Amino acid sequence: MTYKNVTVAGSGVLGYQIAFQAAYHGFNVIVYDISDEVLEQAKSKFNWMCKAFRKDLRATQEQLDTTFDNLSYTSDLAEAVKDADLMIEAIPEIPEIKVEFYEKLANLAPEKTVFATNTSTLLPSQFAESTGRPAQFLALHFANKIWMHNVAEIMGHPRTDPKVFDEVVAFATNIGMVPMPLYKEQPGYIMNSLLAPFIDAGLQLLAKEVADPHTIDKTWMIVTGAPVGPFGILDTIGINTAYNITKMSAERTQSPVRFKAVKYLKEQLIDQNKLGAATGEGFYSYPNPAYMNPDFLK
Ligand code: NAD
């Protein structure tokens, strides 16, 4: 089946980007959220998206007008999914909220509707039963700033119908993504399975006082030719997120080095309001971080 009607549930950081991206590529998109007030906020974010699409993708006014024509909004879930070919869920990363949502949706959506979750850290098999249609359920995972970082990781669970999997891969291509099909379930997908240990290794070098952040980044950048090292990446992710992830991993592993890294992030950065690129300072100062200066690698 070729999809035409798409429902995006949740209009937060990722949801509104997914909705806009699909509408830009010609799909009929209904944005669903828990209240009309939240949906109003989403609409104002779409105006911001227009600026980004103009600047980054050279989108024309005509393309943007059509995008808005393709978008509609409702806080009534039955209405939102009544003719959906695909429902993409981007609601909070809290298992109980997702389960409750899928149980409700299972009774409201027509038989044809395929459900996809954008979860970052959970696995589709955790929710397959509550969807009432495990064969038509899988993960379709986007990265923040999806129009630029246009990777879509597609990950089924053991009972996902391969035909549905292929349809979702095709859908991802049709909305301008580069689809990355995963053969099996993997916490963190491909991207975070690579990134998390990399960042962790950088922080451990820092916590052990082996070298300073800029030296660690320079080493990585010169040797691999990468445009940024682990600490430059951390500034983009945001220091609060890095702190939360490292704290969880320190508690899980009871690793003294990771606890030291947590202390460093808290005392040297968070307590001094150095929260990364978004606040103008983290391991580097913005808008022109030192690692972007060609002399940095000399
Ligand atoms: P967010 O908190 O910004 O947005 C969540 C939205 O869901 C809000 O608009 C909220 O009103 C709405 N919501 C809450 N309960 C709901 C319900 N029962 N039904 C419908 N909508 C409901 O969250 P986010 O950062 O956009 O993350 C959403 C999902 O996307 C999560 O699963 C997250 O793991 C995943 N994700 C996030 C990122 C990221 O960078 N933020 C990247 C990839 C994937």
C-alpha cells in the first residue's frame, strides 16, 4: 500500500518536525495532541520551520503554502486517525503514557492503519501487544532537525510484517529521508549505539585527567578528518542531557570514573550555566566555537 494520509501524534520537539517534513513532501498530515492549546503552540513552531526550510532547503513560498494546506490539527484522537494510513507516535518517552496511548488507539484506528513509534530509548516489542496489531507496528526513528539530519532508522520487532517494514522504508524515502533499515531490535538503534560509547569514552578520558577536552577533540579530528570531536558534539546535544545520561550510566555500572565525570559536568559546566551551544557556552564558546577555526588543528 502507498501511504497518503499520515497522522502525527504529539507535536513536541520531534512531532512538529515530522509533521512538517511529511506535509512538505505532499502527504496529508493531521497533527494530534492532547489539547487545542498545545496545538496552537505547534502552529507557531511551523512558522519557525518555514524560515529553516527557506534557509536550509531553499524552499519556495509556493512549496511552503502547499505544506500548510497539507496540514490539519485536532485534539480528538478518533478524528485524527479515522482515515490514517500511517500513524507516527512522538509522545513523551514514558512507557506508561505510550502504553495507554496505544491501547486507546487500538480501538479507534481503522484496520489499515500502520503504527510507528519514534521512541529513542525503548523497543517496539515493549508496546507491540498494546497496539492490538503487532504485525503493523514498528519503530521509525528520526533525529532532531530532521530536514538537515535526514536519517530515518526503521526497526521492527520480531512480529512486524516484512511487507509493512518495506512500506515504511519507502515512506521514509518519500519524505526526503535516507532510510536505514535495521535487521533486528537494538536499543539506541545504529546512531546512538555508536555515539553513546564514543561520548562515554571522551568523558572518561576527561574524568581520569588524561587530557583536556580540546586536546581530546583535536586528536580525534586530525586523525579521522571529522569536523568535530566528542566535546563539540556534547555541546550540541546539551550538557543537561549529557549529565542525565552519564548519571544514569554511573548509577547502573557503579563506575567511579563515570561518577567523576558527572561531578565535572555539574560543577564545571551546569552550575556555571554553561549548558552547551544553546546557551552560548559549554566546552566551547558560541557562535564561533574554537573547533571551527582552521587554526584549531595546528
Ligand atoms: P516532547 O516532550 O517535546 O513532546 C511530546 C508531545 O507529546 C507534547 O506536545 C505533548 O503535549 C504530547 N503528549 C503528551 N501526552 C500525550 C498523549 N497521551 N497523546 C498525545 N500527545 C501527547 O517530546 P519529544 O522530544 O518530541 O519526544 C517525543 C518522542 O520522540 C519520544 O519518544 C522521544 O524519545 C522521541 N525522540 C526525541 C528526539 C529529540 O531530540 N527530542 C529525537 C528522536 C526521537
